[in-house]
Amino acid sequence: MVILAATAIWSASALLLFAGHPARPAARQQAPAPAQEGLVQLDAVFLTADEQVEIQAGRIVLREIPAPGLKGRTYEAVGILPGTLDEALAIVTDYRHYHEFMPRTERTVVTDESDTVSLVEQYLKLPLGVHKRYRLRYAYRKGDGGFRVDWVKVPWPEVPLSRSVVDTSGHWQITRFDEGRLLAVYHVYTDPGRVPLGMKGLAISLSKHEIPKVIERVRQRLESLFRPRTSPGDWGVR
């Protein structure tokens, strides 16, 4: 559902997979709770006039979502994807092959799965030889004209916090946009924990600019797997 109105690093030791925008201005942002199986009411996506121009031109809009009271940061990227809902779903739920196209993902291990829920161990390769890993629970739900995939961090007792993150959660929301195109929202909250002194400003700046790369990589994956003879065109980043 689209209403047209007028998914990383936290320093070299904490680059994370910051992976829809609220239907109304955000008040107190809460990290998403585990998704429930079944049909979902998809969020309305509000775009300003300037954002509409950016989106229609094939560029990716990046915005920070206020999260008062939370230690982490929430970002989202919004952009157009080519293809069908089935094709997009096949890509964003292809957890076993995330290392082939998702930024900073070194490898993944799917430890349990059903038709709608998967438990995935993700390993990230960060700058300066830093590695992080955590376990996520992904849940897919279908909505009217689109779908949503939520994820939350779940316990992995064998991994110390120094090798992981305090918390991360988020979702994909992908809906029909117009003929042959989809609107993708990649929304991620991450609290990496302690950031080395003097590195916070640089870490925030770098983490923000990692987010649009996720939509870029999914676009490229869709083109390479489903439209290998079609040029992706001028995909830009705001």
C-alpha cells in the first residue's frame, strides 16, 4: 500500500546488517516483536514530493527513524525493485545464499525452517579483520498486494557479546507499485553495544550509507537471476 504525500557499521568493530516506514510520524520507536504467522496488515508508506521524484527516478531514499529512549539507531531505505512479488520473495528469503549478494555477509547457516519461519545464523565480515555473528528468526507473512519479512535476534548462548551485538531487528516490506515494478522498504534497528571512544561519529556516518546497498544488491540479484538480458538502468542512491 503506497500513500504519496507532499537494509552496516558502527565502527570497524560493529558494522551490521542494518536490514516500511511507519504509516504515521513515529513516536516512541520500539524494536519489533517476533512476527506472528498468517496474514499481515501492511504499513502505509508515506513519501514526500521530493521522495516521490527520487523513487520514480530509480534512486533510493534513505531516512533515519526517531527512536527516543533506545540506545540503537533505526534506519530504512525505500526504493523500486524490478519484477514480481514471487521473484522478490524468492530473493529476500534465500537465506542460504545471502553471502552471494548481501553486504558484509560472510556466510549463513539455516538451522531450522518451516514454510514461513526460519532460524538463521549470520556471520559478518567487517573492516579491519573484525567478525561478528548472531542468530536471527525470520518470519514471512503475506498481505494484500505484498508481503512482509520480519526478523529478530534470538539467543545464541555459545556466542559471547563481544563477538555479537546487543540487539538487531527489522523487516522487509515489498508491495506492488506499478506495472512490472515493486516498492521495497528495508527497515532495521541495531544496537551494537559499546563503540570505541572517538569512533561514534564516523561509525554512524558509515552505517547509514550501508543501508541503501541492501536494496541495490537485491535489485542486482533480481536482474541476474530473472532478467539476465535486461539492463538494470540508472539505479542511483540519494
